[in-house]
Amino acid sequence: MLGMLGGGALAAHAYSNSQQDVHNSAYGAVLWRNETADELFPATVGDPSYEASDKKIAQWSRMGISQDTSCSKGLSGETKETALKLGCEAVLRATYVDLTGEMVATVAVIVLPEGGTGAEKMAEYLQGQESEVFPDAAVVPYAVPDTLAAKWQENRRNGMGAEPYTGSPEFPYAIAATTGAVDGRTQGNLPGEFGSYGADDEDKTPWMDAAHALSQTFATHFRDLER
């Protein structure tokens, strides 16, 4: 009888636990270690309004994933210094080319200490860079041999964008991207009649917009992985 009662109590306890709605924020903080590289950086990515990795809405194709996760090698300039001051733990990078085969981009997931304000401060810094006349391109391009991104390097960067993660407060990441032309063409000055602010207006808007959109896509993708 005692055995039956004990078993019944155990079953009831197990059932009660199964009905609890446990928030998954604890997993969000460690998913960068637990998910495979292919899960973190899908083979194709598209519109963040839907499932970012859905091949039917693909806008970018992955060329390769960097095995080097060093913060000092994945970021550049003031962005690197800011990340290191905030305790950067790793920078995960992957390179993509858009469907036209003309634009290349490297996406970086900046991993900061769990439970602090590092991710929020990093995101604020990166967003502030987007409004600068000469923004820090932030992410060091990852060149992928034998692909369209084989010659992708720092002096070919044209734009940068960033997006704070919008999931749980414990999510210790900031996401940034840098973009350029596959053929190495760099941004220049638009003629006066085309430049919204005159002849000195730089032809950087499309590059900046593409980088920002790609950062938004990965913010959505990481939010989906956390669930």
C-alpha cells in the first residue's frame, strides 16, 4: 500500500512538473555553445518577418563559417576595443552572398558576459555607429576560398549595421554585419543631382541598409532558436 501511495505521489509530481511553463531564457544564454554551426548560421537566410532560415524566402546564401572565434580577430577598430572592454567572450562569424551574386556580407554574433549589461551597451554603441558619417565597419570580413567571397577583405567594406537582440534580458549577444561588393567596388561620392545632400553625399545607403536588414534577420533567427 505504501509503495502504491509513493508511486502515485511521484506520478502526480511528475505530471505537475510537465504542466509548468518554464521560460527558456537559461538556454538563450548558452545556445551559442550548444547549437551546431549550421543551426546558428543557416545555409540560406531571408525575410525576418517569417522563419529566417526558410529556403523559400532566401535572400542570402552562406559561403562559409569561420572557425576562429577570437574577439580581437573578428572585430576591428573602436568596435573591437568597445567589445573587449565589455568582456567579449567570442565572436562567431559567417559570410553570405546575396541572390544577385553582387553583394557579400559577414555577419557577427558578439558574445558578451551573461547576466550583465554588456550586450545592451554593445548594441547601443553599434547603433550609434550607423548614424556616423564614417562609421566603424565593425566586423572583420571572413573570406571563403573558392567561392564568390574569396577576395572579401577589410578594404572592400562599404557598410555596417547592427541589431540588439530583442529576446530575454539574459540574452548576452549583439549582432552586427558588414557589407561590400563581390567585385571589390567601393562606395564613392554621388553627383550633386543624385545625392540627397549634395555632391559630397556618399553612396553608402544601400550598403548600410543591407547590413542592417541582415542583422535584423539574425536577431529574429536567434530569437527562434531560444524557444
